[in-house]
Amino acid sequence: MCGKNVEDMDAIKERVETLPSTFKQLFTVSSFEFLKFLRGKRLLAMLLLTTITVFLTVAISRPENSNDFISNLLAFITTFVVISVTLFGGDAVVSEFERKTGYLVFPLPLERSVLIFGKYLSALTASMIVVGYHYLLSIISVFLINGSLPSKVGLSFLYVFLYVLSALSIAFMISAFMKGTTGSSILTFALLFLIFPSIQSALSFAGVKPWFLVTFAAGISTLIFEHPYPKDTTEQFGNITLHIYYPEVAISIIVMIVYAILCLLLCWKKAITKEMA
Amino acid sequence: MVSKGVMEAEGLTKAYGRIVALKDLNLVVEKGLCVGYLGPNGAGKTTTIKIFTNLIKATSGKAYINGFDVALETKKALADVGAIVETPEFYPYLTPSETLTYLGKIRGMDGAFLISRVKEVLDIVKLSQWRNERIGKFSHGMKQRLAIASVLLHDPNILILDEPTSGLDPRGIEEVRELITDLKRLDKTIFMSSHLLYEVQETADKVVLINQGSLLRYVDVDEIAELFKPDRVIIESLEKLSKDQLDLIAGIDLVEAVIQTSDKHIIVNFRGEDAERAELLDKVRELGIRILSYKPAVSALEEMYLQLIKESK
């Protein structure tokens, strides 16, 4: 920059130095993105749906064993995770391109990585509010009715947290690669709710344990309430051999972490190079 | 690196498959100048602006702002820039105040200063009364005003504007023009693309003309008037012009052609410059035609634009 005079150089330096830290920018992006979920009433709708589900489950069945009771109450937790990540992360990246808001934010002195991770944090917070609320209502219900707290709830919550991380990374990755918000949201939901479970069933039928599928791995979040932890079984019905597989805890944790990291990295790689053409 | 200007394109090329949108563009925009960026649709104007504002990456070459490579040091390069690119869109769930607060915080503004600055810029673009309304309900013109507010918010020294008056009504266009003139007085560097030649001629110090991705000219606005003299005038008469009168005008020795555009309007092509244009006026009046208006058919900039675009094809 030797073509510029000292005064200019100082002014440029001052302008650059007044920029906030990456962490501060991350917080700003995340908090304003969260406002979208509040204003759009997506979060409110999810909390309402959670409340209705828990109350209906309580109304239908109240097992005396607290572990069985909470297992019933959390039976749909992975479905809630899928709906949450679809609503909060299904269109996170692609919307900036399709709705042209990228023209507003990409020319800012803000790394795209910060924008993406800020949105991810926000979607994670919103999803975990839904999940946390579901657990809280379930624990309160069990305690009020049975007078005792189920064991391993903390572990189950941790496993669901890992599933949220991995499912959200998948949603963000799809969102980075897709061209439309609707297609991106539909594909996210279909992949986690229909496609992966269908592959899971087909593989089980063929005698292959689908340990590498994230939806299969997520099963550990409710299976840990069973005592003893279930083991893979094979049953014979005439000529048909039926395999029933259960995810192993350690492997499933690794699978979910790998999905979370790998998909988020792919999302990041695509999002930073994607052009606002 | 060595940088001569606040904005610099160095062999900038952008290709989309076989289509080359920008070919080896070399350009230096000096500090404090207002540069008009002209060219027909598809010339490469928006592509250039998108590369400078981190919306797309160049296939080859470099774009520098304040000496920082936009592709590699994005945050530093865009620290002192305010940009409007294409049709601006905003988050519909936010209000103008919230949007500007968001943008301000990203740029490191905060507290009472940010609040007062948001109010100030919303006043400038006349959006104060809608400052707490959700943007989802806004018209295109209102969004364009908000985009201008977002550009002014942090008082940047470099403004990159892609068709800044697009979507505005005539009053809005005039206000933006005045705003640009005010910003020029404050020694801001303005790089502005536009289709409106008059607008550029009125506001810019220099003009860049590109076509089919290549730079055709980069000249001072003052130079254009010298280089490209208009040789057509539009004459409006008080009464209807008869065929005899048209023949008499066509018979004047300076005149090359007369085109009648309506009963009272004609375009006259003539040979010569300013003196001959004055002489032509006298001769037409000597024919007994009462003239209501007499002006060049095109501006010098328009003349240059049309001629260079034609030559480049």
C-alpha cells in the first residue's frame, strides 16, 4: 500500500481496528437469527406441539416404572428433533441466496464462516429449547405421578443433544448445496424421517446392521432406559429370518459426532465458495 | 502490494463456463472521486461490483480495496465500504431500526451512538415514520431507501452503488442524486453503475465504459464534452411545420438530414461544432419559424456511449 499517504493509512487502520471480534460478530448474527424463530412463531408452535404430545402421552398411559414412563414420554423425541432441525436449519444457508438477503450481508466486513456458524448456533439453541422443554415436561410428569425421578435421563439428554448436532449439520449441509428453500427443507425432513429409516429397515431385513446411519444411532437416546440394554436378536419365521438390531452406545456416539463434524465441514466449504450469481 | 487507488482491479476476469463476463479488467479508482460505471445490459458492470463486494470470486485476477485483497482479506477490505448491489432485500421479520442495528453491530457500532446514527440515517432517507414496521410489508422503493440508509450508517469512505436509483420515483431519484453530490463534497470515493447517462454525467467525475466484459474507455467527464461533440439538435416550433418549411431547413448548407418526429418537433443532423450549431439556429429563425426550444439531441456522454458501444461490437 505504498501509494497511500500516512494519513490515509491511519484512517484505514482505524476503520479496520474498530471492527468487532469474530466472537462478537458470531453473537450478533446468532441473536438476530434467533429473532426470526421468535417472530416467525416457529419456536412457539414447536413448544405447543411438545406440550400437547406430553399431555396426551400422560393421559393414555402411566406406567409405574419411572424408566418405562419416561421412555413412553420420550418416544417421539427423535421426531421432534427432525421437525425442529427442519424448521430452524432446513433453509438456513440457501435462504440468503434465494431470498437475496445475501446482497445485504455478504458485502459486510463479516466472514461467511461467521455468518454460517452464527446461524448454526441459533438453530441449535432453538432446537435445544424444544428438546429441553420436552425433557423438562416429561421429568415433571413422571415425578408428579410416580413420585420418583427416572435414572439415566441426563445421558439420554446428552445423546439427543448429539443427535440434534448431527441432524442440524445434515440440514445445514443440504441447505448449502440446494438452490431452493422449499426443496432444502423437504429433503432434510424426508432424509431424516423417511429415507434413512427406510434404508435402516431394508438393511435390517437383509441382515446388515445399519450402525452407520445417524437415525439408527439416535435410537440410543431412549433405548438406554431399558434394563438390561437390548441385544441384537434373530428370529426365524418359516423361511424368513428376521434380524432385530440395536445401536451400540459407543459406536452410535462416534457416528453422531462424525455426522455432525463432517456435514458441517461440507456445509462450510460449500457456503464460503457459493456465489451470489 | 502497491496500490495506487482505493479500489483497484488487476487483470480481473470472470468466466461462467464458456461465457466470459469480464475480461482482464484493469482499473484504478482514486480517492475522493465519483466514478460512473457504464455499459449496456450484460456488459460486466454488476459482475465487477459483485467481485468487489465478495458476492462472487474472480476466475483470475485480483480486486483490491484500500490495498486489501477482497478475496483473501475480506473483512479488512470491506471495513470502510458501503455497498448496494442489485435489488436489495432485507429480513422481512425485522424492522428498519432493527436491520440497521444489526448491520451497525456487525461493523462494531454500539450503544447510544448506534441508536442516534440509526435515527439520523432513517431521517435522511425519509423512513423515520416506518422505523418500527416490519420490512416484509415494504415496497421496492422503500427497500431501496433502506438500502441507502444501510450504506450511510457507518459513514464509509468508499461507496459501491449498483444502480442506486433503481425503483425510485422521480423525487427519490433527485434526492439520491443530491445525496451523492453531498457525499462527493465530503471527499467520499463513489463507484456507481447506472443505465442513466444523464445521472452519471450530472454526478460523476470520471466515467468507465465497458462492453462485453472489456474496458472501452476510462475518461474524465469534462474530457467527454471535448471528445464527443453532439451533432444533432431537436427543434420544437410554436406552430405546425409545413413540408415547405422542412424542405427549406433541409436546404441549409450545414444540414445533413431532417427527421420529423411530430407536427412540431424535428431532429436536425448537421456538420460542425458549437459555432455551427449557433449558426443553424439563426438560419432556422430567418426562415420565419418561431422556435420554442432548441437543444442537442443527445448529450456528449450519450454520444460517446453510443459510438463506443457500436465500435466494440
